[in-house]
Amino acid sequence: MSIYAQIGGRAAVEAAVDDFYRRVLADADLAPYFTSVDLRRLAAHQREFLTAALEGSDRYDGRDMRVAHQGLAVTEAHFTRMLGHLVDTLHGLGVPALTVAAIEDRLTPLRRAIVAR
């Protein structure tokens, strides 16, 4: 069974993305990254990305992670905070710890593409 199915599919991903962005936008260190961003569009891309990353679909039409984050000057610390907010979101939604760890393991390698070099 895919991680996507294990966590509850579409409804779970939608709830996770909504809660994740609430947390991120409340974080004074991260919120500035989103001041001029169309959050509705971004959330839609995030749902599509997470669905694909968690094997709910093999379709992700968004930009390459490196291209999407180019010029944003994302630091190691900010990447870690973002991932931490996602982990906290998943725990808050009742996703089992082993499943959260598996999701974190899938997303951690994105650090190389997202963090500014």
C-alpha cells in the first residue's frame, strides 16, 4: 500500500497542505518567502507534488524543485524549519510516527535542489 493510501489519500493531503501553510505563514522566519506568492496556486502545486511523492499519482506537472526555488536564497535552516513544520503537521493529523519518518526520508533529499548554494 502506498504512503498516500496509508495516510488517507486526497483528503489527508489536502488537510496536511492547509495546516502546513498555516504553520509556515505563522513562522516569522519563513513567512517572508511567501509575501508575494499566490498561495492558492502554491497549495495546489504542493498537493500535486505530495500526492506524487507519496505514490498517490505518478503525475506532477510543477516545475523542477531547483528551478522553482532558484533565487529564493533558501538556507539550510529554513529548509529544516519547513520540513519540521510538515512533520509537525503530519503528527498533528495522527499520521503514525513510522509513516512520518518515511515521508521525511522521501523529502529530505530535496534539500540539495532547494537550498541555495
